[in-house]
Amino acid sequence: MLSSANLIDTYRHFYPDRRGVYSFWSYRTGARLINNGW
């Protein structure tokens, strides 16, 4: 459904080679504390 809307991840668009940076972390697993996101 989202792919048909032609949405893009703007951070990945401008910084395609950056690794270890995320725009979403799951609050349930405490992922932000360990920098594990997507």
C-alpha cells in the first residue's frame, strides 16, 4: 500500500551512504537506547 503512494525516506535520499542512523526505533524493545532501528 505505501509503495503505491511513492513515498520516500528523505534522510536516506540525501544521505544514502550513512550507516547506523535511523528514523524510527521501536519503543517496545527499548531500541533507541541501543541504536537498533530502521
